[in-house]
Amino acid sequence: MKILVDSKELVGPVAVTVSYFALWYALLFGKQSRTKYRLIAKYKEEGKVFDRYGSNDPEMLAADRAVGNTQEQMVPFLTALWLYTIVVSPSQATMFGLLYVGLRAIYPFLLGSHLSKAQPKRVFFVTGPCYLIIFTMLGMTLFKLI
């Protein structure tokens, strides 16, 4: 099988990749950093010291989880996206990728600002479809090669 992809067809997958990194950096430098500095000020006002890495503060844990989950899914998603792009279809990869990034953007809202026991049920509405997208792209890539 010969794989040929015109560089113009890569605009969509490249945009999806850039969007995913933009989302991750927004969570990293926006949500996580903003939460940390807000909590440092809050704890200081209360006469306490905020221990960034030893704290069980539910707000910090939620911010860390939003960043961590997005980062831990980065490798499977981007690998599946680019394999699918090269082997199956750049335009379909773009559709899957945009859907995936959109779902990932919803994750912090479903997670909420405080980590609690309710999250697993709510975040499944994002994580379930995201896993399905990754497995679909990997499965269809493998199927096309076989």
C-alpha cells in the first residue's frame, strides 16, 4: 500500500494538534496556575501556609486533575490522530480530532472546581466518548493496513 498525503490535506490535523496544545496550556497556565496563586493568597489571609504539593485542597486537586488527565491522554490521542491522518483520511481525522478536543474542553467544567465523589459519573460523559474516538481511530487505521 502506498501512502501519499498532500500537505494541503494536513491543515485540519495540524489545526487539531495546535488546538489540543492550546487547550492543555490554557489549563496548565490558566486554571492550574490561577488556582495555585489564588489559594496561596487565601491561605495567607487566613494565617496559614499553602503547601502546593502536600495539600489536599479540593480546588487544587481539581485543577491538577484537569491538567493531568488532559496530559495523560495526549500521547494516545495525538498518536491515533496522526496514524489515522496518514493511513485513513486527513478530513475524517480532523472531524474526530475536533470532536475530541471539544469534549476535552468540557472536562474541567464537568469535573468542577472542587474535587468530590461526584466527578466519576459526570466526567464519564467526556472520558467515555474520548476513549471511543481514540479506539475507533486506532482500530480503523489497523483495519485499513490489514
